Amino acid sequence: MNWKRATIATAFVLPVAWLFRHGLTQDPREIPSPLPGNAAPQFSLAVFAPGQPPLERPIGDTVRLSDLKGRVVVLNFWASWCLACRDEHAGLSEVARGYAGKPVTFLGSLYQDTPGNGTQWIAEMGGQSYPSVNDPKALTAIDYGLYGVPETFFIAADGKIARKITGPAPPQVVRHILDSLLVTTGSP
Amino acid sequence: MQSVNGLVGHGALLIALPFIALGIIIVPVAVKRGRRDWLELAYGAVYANFALMTAAALAMITALVTHDFSVSYVAQVGSRETPLFYTIISLWGALEGSILFWAWVLSLYGMLVVAINKSRAGNLVPYAAMTLLAISLFFAILLIGPANPFLNVSPVPANGPGPNPLLQNHILMAVHPPLLYLGYVGMSVPFAFAVGAVLSGEAEQNDWIKVTRTWTMASWGFLSAAIIAGMWWSYEVLGWGGYWAWDPVENASFLPWLTATAFLHSAMVQERRGMLRVWNLNLVVGTFVLTILGTFLTRSGIISSVHAFTTGTIGYYFLAFITIVLVFGGVIVAGSSDRLRSKGKLDSAASRETVFLLNNLFLTAFMLTVLVGTLFPLVAEAVRGVKVSVGGPFFNRMSLPIIAALLFLMGVGPALPWKIASKADLKSKLIPPTVGAVFLAAVALVVGIRDPYGVVVFAFVGYAATANFREFSIGARARRVARGESWPTAFVRLVEGNRRRYGGYIAHFGVFFVALGVAMSSTLRTEHEATLQRGMTMQIAGRTLRLQDIWGREEPQRQVVGATLEIMDGNRVTGTLQPRMNFYRTQQEPVPTPDVRSGVLGDLYLNLMAFRPDGSTATIRAIYQPLVPWIWFGGGVVVFGAIVGGWPTARRRRAPAPVVVPTPPSPPPTREPEYAA
């Protein structure tokens, strides 16, 4: 055994091990989103599904983000062809009803779909408590850097994106995020 | 309360641990005291490990099949709706199960190594068995610790989510992973022999290289088949019409393949000329390290990839293991390199040794290129904190010249003799291949390839294929002249007489098919996308497709939407294709099932991209790719070559001598006869 040579040969192991150890502390799936912490992209979209009282808005009404300043906005992208949206739907609808009267606006945004399909889907699912808007050319979805549906964005009262959830949003998580946002904005 | 399956599986793993540890400790003690009889205990541990791992794997399969959701792994990947077939193969569908399967394959190899080689004199086999047990120890620890598939779930769920939709969509999922494990895990055996050779002091002899070569050949054959099967799976399932994307884990399977290929060639130089001994040790150890690196990349979640499973702490275990293997490998190779310095010398630049040397140089350069590209994102993130991804353009650009050079060498090597070639020799050997090169280059231009690398690949394949073919035809002609055999008999006897050499040439032909398939399909691919109503048609590569129907059906585990298209030749329907889209409850995005019609000259590939829920229109992507089936066929030829070249001959020698003993074929002039394996 030539130990001197052996030692030299193993010296290269250290940087490799360090590199891998560092790599393990990173999440490869986490692609930095330009959004959280930044101002939410503006949108101006027409309502196609009115929702139910007390959250109702008339069909055809244009929802502008700029008009919602001072309120927490929960923007949920969905589609009638999306199976995971079915799992998410009832819970989200329920949470929205619970926050009626607080400075929170729930909004569905239809992605890559037609208002006809969307309306039919909502009827099938037994209604949706909050209104949904149509995003005909998916321009808003592109602005928000959507990966897929469902995806839910939380826009704080100052107009900045606070959080986002990829995939079905669990009701308790939505409540938790909303409560913390309502506290920090010092809601009445 | 834990179920019987859980108890048996978990129990088998727990009992295996002390057996493995015992086996590892006994070997050095037995060797030091010269007690050969104690070695039987170590071998017993190897067998026990195999028996216990088999028990654990069977317990898991039973749990999966009987929907025993009290077993954590079953609760994770099982579901009552999944068809039986996919339920069984979900054994390797997620992290814990795949580690269990890995451990089982490793224990199988250990058992085979001991059973086949234990009568061998010397300490090579004991130390090899010890090494294999040491690797087993790591996997057993994983199975008891962070990757335990037999944890008890309480309360017992009534049903589970089922396997990842991508893994239950095609029959190749039953083929690709086991082949990959057989190839990947099999590379532990050459490593074990290398360690055995150094520890037993036999590394200076060339004998261990022969044993190692056979095992490497077997694993290499499995790995080749696995890589091709993986390409095929990706082509048939992912719906993008491609088969290779330089995904980190595709690369991880390719890296050890490259070094193992290099070893299979350079081992010949060591056997014949006693050269490259340190280099060969490096290749064997390096191949094993690369398989562990590949496993680390796939199983630790360090790199984002279609193959990566989500994980917890297991990455740190792998990190520890890979560090130990690297240190140990470095010590083994560098520490013994003094003793192993070459005796032989290159006699001439124009010799087969030189070509093998160049072949090794290019294969290693290829490996390093792919390795750098694969690990670069990690480096960039560690050093600069940025996310980068290294994609196809880098790999294609870097690898194409290397591939071209390797194809060229495949034509030069077989034509050159060992030691030194004369000028006249060179001339007569190199002219026919050049004609072949010009011919195929012309073919490439005629069929419409304009990409320079495409033409170069065709030319070099023409060159190399002619050179390899001449090895067969010259040898067979010699036999015809000498013995009056018919052409087919002469060919078969020629190959039988030196299976190792001709098996290698057969594998070369497989590579040529793959190269042509890749060159054609990547340069002459045509693609067309259209949204059709029923009865409407679209055109692709001179064919007409008519949308006949859009349909849907409900299956227990998924909803399927499909489109039926007729392929029209004039007014005649020559076939139908049914691309489908599958919607699984557990998956956000639908999983496509493209439909492919393969012909000798190319594939018509249809994918359903979108449809109106009312069934009025379907958007179809049609792709025509020439020669894609040649890639799969070439893969089969490579594997056939590996079987011809690697099948052990030992048994035949012990068989009673046949009445007529064929003498070895008369060697062509200036060439020494080569060994049979």
C-alpha cells in the first residue's frame, strides 16, 4: 500500500461531498417565483359565474384588482377539465363563505376553458359561493406564471402577493394564511 | 397490531442485519488465520442474506396483492382499483420498495458470485463476498431506518392512492426498472472482485480481470437493455415523441454504461498485453462509484427529474455511503498503483492497442462531459446560488463529435492487428470501409439529411459497418476454403470458435442501428398539429389521417378519453390509431398515451393534445420519425452480442468431447488467434 498516494487520491472526495451536502439542503423543485413579495400583476376580467349571496357579483361585471386595494384577495385558477379542482372546490367554497363580511375577496379565474363549461361544472358541483371570472386568452394566468391548475394566490391588502399554493388548497391552510394576513394588515 | 406481512418482512430485514455483519467480520479473520473452513460461515451469511431478502420481497408482494394497507408502503402506493399487474410491479414504484428490490437484487448477485466461484483457490472470492456483504449492509440499514417499507399504519386505511400514474400506464414499466437494477446493481460485482483482487494481492495477475469481465459483460448487457427500454418507455408514454432528453437520471444510467464499455475493451488489452492494469482498476471502481452516484441522484431528491422520488433523510445516508465508497475506492486504486505499473509497451501507433486506448480516451471524455453537464446545476447553485439547467443543446453539441469519433474507431479497431500493422496491411484493410463510408454518406444526402453531423454519422457507420462485416466475411470465407462448409455453417462456426470477439462485433452492429436510427429520426422528423371535427382529415408525411371518433370511458382507477383516427391511403383505410388521455384522481395533469404505428422505415406517432368536453373536436399532434424502430432493434442486437460474447464457456469445456472436434479457425495472416473467454 502506498499510503501517501492514497491520501492524495482521496483529497478530492471532500469538495465532492461538500457539494452534495449543500445540494441536499436545496429543494430542486422550488423554482424561484418572481411573485411572492412583489406587486401582484393587475387584471381586469369579466364575471361569468355570479357566486352566491352574500358574495355574489352580477354576470358581466368587470373585476379590477386595482379596485380591491385594501382587501385581501384570494385568486384561485381552475378549470372544468381539472380533476384536482373537483377535490378542492367544496372546501374553498366553504372557507369563502366563512370569511363573508371580512375584508377578503375570493375570486375564481377560469383557465383554458369556456364560460359554458365552467357554468355547467359549477352547477354539477353544487354551486360556488364566490364569483368566477373568465380569462379568455389566459393572459392573466401567464402574468401570474401559472404552472397548472388549481393554483391559488393570496394578495395582501397592500397589493403584494403574499403566498401561493400549487395544487388543491387545503381549507385549513387557506384559513391559516388568511388569518395571518388579516392580522398583519390590522383589519378592523 | 402489525399484519403477518409486515411482521415477516420487517423481521426478515432485522434478522438479515446480524448475518451480514457476521459475514463481513469473518472473512478477514478467516483469511488471517488461514481457516478456510470459517469462510463457509461467511458464504452461509451470503446465502442467508439472499434467503431473508427474498422473504422480505415476497412479504411485500403479498402485502401489495392482498391490499394490506397496514403496511406503510402499500398504503403509499397501493389501491384497490389498480390492476393486479401494476399492483405487483409497484414494488419498484416508489422509494422504499425500490430500495427493497435493490437489496434483493444485490443479495441475488452475492449468492450467484459465491455459488459459482467459491471453489476457486486464493482469497479473491472471500474478499469479493465480503465487499458485496458490505454494500448489502448499507441497503439493509436503509431498509430498517429511513426507507423502511414495512412500518405499521394505524388505523388501517380502507384504500390507498395507487401508484404514480406515469408508472401504471405502460407494460415497459415491468421491464425497464428490473433490467436497470440488474445492470446497475450488477456493477457491484466487478467492484467486489476489484477490491478482492487488491486485498488478496492478486491484482498483479490478470486472472481476476477474466472473472470480472464476464460479470461486467452480463451487467453491461442488462444495463444496455435497460437504457434502450427506458428510451422506449419515454417514447411510448410521455407523449413528446422523443426518447432521450439528457434528463439527469438518464445521464446517471448512461455514465456507468460508458465506463463499463471502456472496461470491456481495455480488459482485452490487459489480458493480451498486460498493459493498462491501473487504468482497468480505475474503470471498475469508477463504474461502481457512478452507479452509486446515480442512485444518490435518483433517490436523494437532490436533482429534479422525472425519476426522482420525494424523500426525507435518506439523502444523508447516501451521502455518507458515497463518501465512504469514494475514499475506499481512492485508497484501493491509488494505494496499489505502484505495484501494478505496466510491463508492456505500445509497439506501434498503428495497432489495435492504440485504437483501444483512443476508444477508452473518448469514452472517458464522454463520461466526464455528461458528468459535468449533470452536476453543473449543483455546482452553480452551491457557488453562485442560482438555478440553472443544462439542457439538450449542451449535451448534443459536446457529445456529437465524441460519438462520431467512437463510430470511426469502431471501424478502425477490428481492422488492425495487435502490436503492429504493416503498410500493405493497412491499405487492404482500410479501402473497403472507405467505400462503405462514401456509400452511406451518399444515402444520407439522397434521403434528405442536411445536418453535417447526420451525414458524418452515416459515413462513419458505413465505414465501421463494412469493417466489422469484413471480419465475418473474411473469416467465413477462410473456413469455406479450408473445410468446404456452407456460408451459414461457416458463419455460425466462426462465431462459435471465438464468441467473445464476434459477440463484440455483433454488439457493434447493434450500435450502428441505434446510431442510424437516432441520426435519421432527429434530423428528418416532421410534425403537424391540427384541431379536427369528426370526419375531418389532416396530412402528415404523405399520409392522410381522418378523425373517426372521440370517445370516453370510465375505468376503476381513471377516466380515459380517446380519439380514433384512420390512416388513409387514397380512399382505403390502412389502419387505425387511438391516442388517449388518462385522468387520474391523484394527478393534476392528465397522462397521455400516444399511439404509434411502427414500420420498418419509420413511426407514425399520434398524441391527443386536447379535446372539447362535448366531444366535438380533438386536437391531434402527429409526428413522423424515420427509423425510430431501428433504435429498439439495435438495442436488441447489442444485447444479443453481449449474450454471444459473455455467455460462460466453462460448462462446455467440462462436457464430454464431441466426436468431431472442430479445430479453431485458421487465423488471418499477421494476426494471432485470440482467446476464447
